[in-house]
Amino acid sequence: MSGPTLIELRRSNARALGLVVAVVAAAWFAGQTGHWLRQWNWFAVMATSAMFVLAPLALAGGAMLGRRDGRTRADELIGSTGRPRWQRVTPGIAALTVATTVAYLLVLSVAAVVVAVNGSYLGVAGLVSMLVDLVVLAGAVWVGIGVGRAWPAPMVPPALAVIGLVVQLAGDTIIGPDGSATPLAALSMLVQPPGADWETASGAAVLSRLALGLGLLAGGGLLTVGASRPVRAGGLVAVAAGVAVTMAVSPATASSPTNRIDAAAQRLVCTDGGPQVCVTAVHAYLLPSVVPQARAALTKLAKLPDAPTRVVEWHPDTVGTGDDLDYLGDTPTTEPGTVFFRLDLADQDVDTDVEASILNGAGTTANGCRLQHPDALWAAGAWLAGGDTLDVKDFVFGLKLFPDDYRPVLSTLRQAPATEQLRRVTALRNAANACRTTDLTAILTGKSAA
């Protein structure tokens, strides 16, 4: 780092701004709930959302440095020297940019280590998204410097911070007449969480933020370096162009998806010994808790003929909308010898009812079929479990019942001879795995032999 830049690091507000960014970023991550401590893609979302407060801070910090030169008439001094203007202003810009981005990178690095230690997956997709956020942060610094130099009024720094927050809040709260988002939504850095742990920001979402960051960098550079009004006006045009491209490309206002499937996060990680249990790479850290439950379920499913010998975590090839029906239809998605299960970590760090959720429906509730008669599915699971209830705490594709809803079906099933009970549960499993779901309760109660 050159001498003038080091001098600016000492005499400007660079170190103070870097410290503020680091403290605010650390507080932001510490205050977040959810699974970002173990989930890389959730961590990337939290990092982008941190720009909601960090970008306005960068605008205000940059304006404070810009005001220093404007207030002390440094422009006149720069104009009286033989050196180009950009050489005179570069050290200050570099000092503030380096201090801000390095401070945020340090916080990101510590948080990434936390994710690596507690989780099991680190992906390139999330890393690219966070690098783009750094461009936005640096761009906000540059725009702040340029505006502060052009208008060195005392209220400029807080005004820029307030404007940065208000624009983002407006994007999140203002909706169109038809209930859809307005173009302002593209300017908000508060990112919606992914629908699943293996989803990451789409290319359009990342590109829109990159356009905003580059527009801020270009506009801030022209506002800072430009000595004439036309050049500074060009800086404002560059910022406006970046904003326009962001609005046009952003999934918040365009038809492109907000998220996409991260194939690397969905890669299966399996146990070496048998029976084989597989989970997605993003959930590999859960294997120690999943394996005993999954193998216990296989042992109980072995009561049925042609029982599965392998357990695999369910994972789709499409992005979800929050509606479980997205993944259910009339075409089964089964594999010979394999039973699928769905992990649900919405309210807990470890899924404690994997065994029960696999037994539900005799292993059919994650087969892609639009299953009806959940009372029969739960009764079949309770029969396999050998108890009077099925202790499933999670929603499995929306299937959630109270015990009394399926106990009459279970009682009727158990009144039949043992061989008949086995035949009925097997028939229910076969029908459900073929998406024949209209008479599941009748099959289990003996009213239908199908």
C-alpha cells in the first residue's frame, strides 16, 4: 500500500468507518435466527441482507470523507497542482474502500469458519453472491465520497444514510395496484430466504446486484474525480443507469426466478456400510442423527414383502414456491429398493422424527404422489411402529393429523388376522406408490381388496 494511502488511513475516517462496519456486520449475523450457522446458502442470504444497513453506512462514511475535501477547499489546492486530479483523490478513496471492504471481509471470514465447523457444505454459488455484495458496498463508499465533495453540507452524510434506508424500505413495503412488487423492490437488499437449504440466488438476482454495484462505482468515481459539472452530471447518469439495469434484471420485478437449485448442495453423501443411508451434501452434518433412525425404520419396513433396503433424503429438481403441492402429482418418483424421506428443520437443529416420518404411509409419503386419506397413511405407520400413535412432529408434505383421526382406522386394521393385516398394509403401500390414492382407507379397513 502506497505512502499517501497509508497517510489517509491514519488521518481520514477510514479506520473509524471500518470499525463501525465490522461491529454492525457482526451484530447483524449474531442477531439472525435460523440455520445460517450450519447452512452455507442461508449464510449467503444473511450476508446479502446485511447490505440493508451496511450500504447506507458506507454512503454516510464516504460523504464524511468527501465533505472534508469540500469543506477545506481541497479542490482549489488540487487544481493548483500539476498532478492529475485522480492521483490526488485516489489515496482517500482507496483508504476508505480498503478499510470498509476488509472489515466486512474479516467478519465474513469468521462467519464462514463458523459455518464450515458446524455445517458440511461450502459452495461457490454463495461465495460469488457475497463477492458481488462487496462491489455494492464499495460502490456506496464511492458515491458517498462524490456526493460529499460536491455538496459538503453537514446534513449530507445522515441524509444519504436515511435515503438509502428509505428507498429500501419503500421497495419492501410499497406494492402495485394488483398486489405485485413495484420496481423499487429491486433496490432492497433484504433478500427473501431460500425455499430449501439447497437453493441459492439465481443468476438474475446476482446480476442485478452486480449492475447496481457497478453503477455506484462508476457514478461515484465520476462524481469524485470530475472537476466540471458535466462530468459530475455524468456520474449521476451512471448511478441512474445502474439502478435502471437493476430494476430491469432483478427477479423482484422481472419474470426470472429469485432462486435456483444448487446442484452441489444436493449431491448425495452416503454411509459406507449398509443399509445405505444418503442425505444431501448440505445436510451431511446430520448423518450421525439420521442414520440410526433411518435404519430403525428399514428394520420395521422389513415386515412387508419387497421392503426397501436403502434410505435417501428427498430432494427436488425444481425451485419451490412454498407450496408443498409443487412437488406432488399423479406420477410417482420411486426407485427400486429405495425409500425417500424429507428432512424438516424448521423449528429445530436436528430432525428427531425421521423414523416416524419414513414409517408414515409405509414409506410412501415422499414418493411424489398427491396422497389422499392421511388417516390411512398414519395408521399404516403406527401399525409398523407397533404402537398406538405415530410420533411425527413435522409436516411431511402438509400431512399433519391429531392421533384421534387415525386411531379408528388402526383399531379396525388390528381386528383382522395377522396375515390379513400384513396384506392390507402391503396393498396400501403398493397403491400409494402407484399414485392410486382414492381408496387407501378402504384398503386398510378391508372394504376394498385392491
